Amino acid sequence: MSETVSHTEPGDQTTASKAEYDAHLSSPDAIPRSRRVIYTAITCLLVPVILLGLEVTTRLTLPHVSSLELFVNAAQQKAQVANQQQSVIFEGDPLLLWRLKPNLDRAVWDFTVVSTNGQHLREDRSVGSKAPGTLRIVCLGDSVTFGYRVPVVWPDKPKDYDPSWLPFPALIEQQLRQANPGRAIEVINMAVPGYTTHQGLAWLRRDIDWLQPDVLVVSFGWNDASFSEAPDTETDITSRKVVGVRWLIDHSQAFAHATRWLRAKRQPDHPPVVQPVSRVSRGEYLSNILAMVQLARERAAAAVVIAAPYRDRKTNPPEAALMRQYRQALANTMQQHQIPYLQILELTDDAAAANEGWFGELIHPNHMGHRLLASELLKLFSAQGILKDVAVPTMKLL
């Protein structure tokens, strides 16, 4: 019989032994499982501890950076909401760039006395889940619906104003409650100065399901048409990733300082000259409003659209012409889609000179203009049966 003999060279034996030793060292069994768990836990805890320490150090040693300052970059928008004077009532919002500060108590802002609830709304009460049997009307809009300078107040006399001068959402609630004693009726002022339909649509998409409106009243216009260095689709990107980054900036001073530093580093010495554009193009403006109406109808809510007020054609002729284009396009689109639409002659430039008593200045109705808005809106509710079994009063203007 032949016998097989394995032959190993001395060098091969040394190499094999070394490989086995290295394999042993790299094997998970070389470190006890309990010790590996401890090492992993320490590593996982170390990262948040370092981040927490960085956050605490930043807050203790560096000045506070407002998220409003970082979110609002366009000069036109900064002038409206983010400079030192305007930021009295505004703060940063990760989705919408800015919002009303919560729990304001008769703050005086730009000749307007403003109080808010904890949900950043110009309301005197908290808005909760809609109770059964409640009629809830949501008024979504910009500074017109918000009630800019209604009531008007002078900064040196902050308590000297007429509390009966109310924005039209509050007037509608007041009138409907008086006509329907015992009926739960809520009219929510869901409006922020400076907002466009781009922001309004994003806000409505986020909150409509918990608000559960029976009627949605929509009014936007001047901010959409107004010029800025970039459109809202670029300055207010609403993707989850971008909103998530803004959320970190809003909640972390360390992240906010890092963001401001990086932006300063990237700032060009000679910024390019940009051609101003409307914040929301006419086509997008119409699409956004149609999308708001569709959101309401999908939830069995009625929708009403109000034309943006504008006083005259002489003060700013190019702007007046642009506003007419937006208003006419909106009227045609609402008629085409059979959407209830309210355009008040006295609050347009077609009634210029005779309509000055309804305005505080070029684009905002005064307290009497808001009474007119409330009166005409109640008439529309009644004529089209929008409030169904609710009694709709006729409102006196004086």
C-alpha cells in the first residue's frame, strides 16, 4: 500500500500560526459579550453628550440667533416681518418661514394691537378639536384677513383704541352667534401678514385635518403679486429634508450659529444682480387657490374665495395693473370652476376716489372696510345656502 505523507515547510507553519492568531484576535469571542455591550453603549451615549455640551456652551457663551433671521432671506420679506421693528410679533417657522409669536397680550405692532393664543393664531381662545355640532369657519389669508391696523392704535397710547373695531372673521363670528343663541359657532382667523398662497397652501395641507372646517374662506393677492428677488418656490422650499434642517436650526443654537457662519463664508463679495419676480406667478396663484378649494371639498367642506382689496390706480400704476391682472384671472377661474367668489366693488380700484373711506391705506381695508367685508360675506353665505341650517343675519354697516 502507498502512504500519503503531508509535508509542511517550516516557513508555512509559521505563516499558518500567525494567521490563526490574527483570526483569534479579530473574532468577536475575543472580547466578552457583556464588555462589548458596555463599549457600544458608551460610544452611543458619548455622541449626544458631546452635542449637548456643545449646545449648552453655545447658549451660555454666544448671543442668541433668531431662526427668523436665518429663515427669511429675501430683502422684501425681511422688510415685512424680520427686521427689528417687525419681529415684535413674528418668529421663525420651519415650514412657513415665519409665524405669529404665541401668547401675545395686546402687543403693539405697526399701529395694530395684537393678541394671540398658544397656537400662533390671532384668537382670544385656544382652538381644539371640533366638538360635535359645532359650525367651524376657517378664514385663511394674509394681512387683510389678519386685520392689519384693525383696531388701529398709536404706540404712545397702547390702551387707547376701540375694541369694537374687529377684523372680518371676528365680526362674522359675533354676528352668527348673536343670530344663533345656543349654537356652537367658531370662526378662526388663520392668517399671517406677508403670506402668499404658497405658504397658505402648505399651512392648510398641514392643519386641515385637525381643524375640520365646515367652511373655508380664502383670500390672498398682494403678496403673491409683489416683487422679490426670488419666487416663493425657491425661498420657501417645503420638502421634508429642507423643513427638517430648518427644524434643527429652530431648536439648536449650535446649529443656528454654524448655519450663520457657513452662510457668511459663502457670501460672494459681489452679489449677482437679479431680476425681481412676483413671489407667486399668476398661474401658480390660481393653481394654489384651486388646490385649497379641492382640499376643503375632499373633506366635505364648502369653500369661498375673496378677491384681494386694492384702493386705486394712481398711487402705484404698475402695481395696480398687476393686481388687476391677478384679480381678473382669479374671477375667471372661479367662474369656470363654479366656486363661490366674492369681489366687492368698493374694495377695488374700479371704485377709486369714492372708496377712500373703506381703506386705511392702499392695500388694507380699515375697520369700516372689514365691516363691509363681513356684511357682504354673510350675504353670500345666505344667498348660496352655504351655512345650511344656520340663521344668517343681515349686518348693518353703521
